[in-house]
Amino acid sequence: MKYVMIIPAKGHSTRLPGKNIKLFCGHPLVAWSIVQGRYAKLVDEVWVSTDSDEVREIAEGYGANVMMRDYEDKEDTPGYVPIANFINRMIWDGNLTREDKVIARLCTTPTLLPHDTDAAIELAQWMFEKYAIHGITMGAELRTVSMFRKVVDGIGRSLPLDCRCENNGDIVQSLAFFGVQTASTLVDDPPHPNGPEIRRGGEHPLVCYYNVKPWQMQDVDTPEEWEFAELVAEHYILKGRDMLEVYKND
């Protein structure tokens, strides 16, 4: 059994053009997910699924394997499509078994700490052994905030008042785009008959979360979100260092 990280990274973006190749704290956004996977001790392979030659060149430059998409993305194509397409093609080509673990990692939440990927995998391993749970996702409790801006631990900028707010209101569950899943649960046809059984009910939870800090739940789909996420990444993760240094050595 192996752990394979798949990073969907299309070439176009409606809300923020060129998002996946745009520099985030000095490195292309897609590179953050690649490096987090490459320097995780428990990840065996890192792949990028893309329709862009520019993304492919960047991904290969940061040490990822690349699968060029064999279909055309549309604006309303669901986010799971490139992941399922990758898994089906990898299984068909004999590069992935139904018992292998697939880590779905989107580019839009780059602020994971060096240990988060391995810690999430370890939690997934424990949950499978104890409860036969096939997968986990990342989550954090956040106070409801305005649609414009989150201010975490007082970090902010001199922006118009309607572009920022303190966390307030009810606690809600917010999910990062990260998950660990058995390959057989994501393919189109039924699971392999000799694969592990998914038990429902009983004492185990139906959903398992790996909890991250609220400041890590940063989207980067607008220029304002991007600017704020860079501040958060510098304050909590980089602290004056280069991204490659942080994830290689911490």
C-alpha cells in the first residue's frame, strides 16, 4: 500500500486569473501543495493533474509527477472530477491499487504547517485500524465572519472597514481542501470484493476531521483573500524564511 497525493491545478481561473501559477510568498501557488507533499515523510508520490503546459512545467520543476487531463474542464465541472479521473486512469494503467491511499490536496488553502500532512495521514491510519473509516478531511472551528475578510489574532492591514472584521457570532465548521481516502471509495465502479469493508453506525464517528488552526483556513480566490493569506503565511509559517527551507527542514 502507498500514499499518493493528487493536486488538481487547472490553467484557468475565473475569479483570479492565473491563480495556480501566481507567486504566493515567492513561489507559484501550486508549488506550496507540491512541496508540502514532497517533504512529508509518509507521502510516496506527488502528482499534479492539469490541462496547462505552464502548470506542468512548474510542477515538474518542483519535483511532482504530472498527468495531463484527457477531458475539457468547464466552468461548472465539479471539483471531484479531476481526482476521480486521476484515480481511474492510475488504476487502469496499473500504477494504483484499490487499497492505496489517495490524498486530495487543492491549491487554494496553502497554509499547512510542515507536520500537518503526516499528522493527518497518521490519524487516517489510526481511524481505519480502529473503526474501518476510509478517509478523513481537515477542519477547524471558525466564528462566522463577513464575506469580505477574516482577521486572525489581530493580523490585518489598513483596508476599508467593510473589508475586515473580527471573528464573531456562532461557531461553524469550516473545511480545508485536504482529504485522505482509499482509492476504491472514489472510483466509479463498486469497490474490490477483497477490499476492506466500510462499517456504518456503531460507536465510531461517521465523519473524522483532522483539526487545524483557524488561521490556516485561508482561501485565495480573490485579490483581497490572496493578500491576507500571504500575511498569515509569513506571520505563522515563513517568519522571514523561504518556503522551501521551511518545509524541508522543519
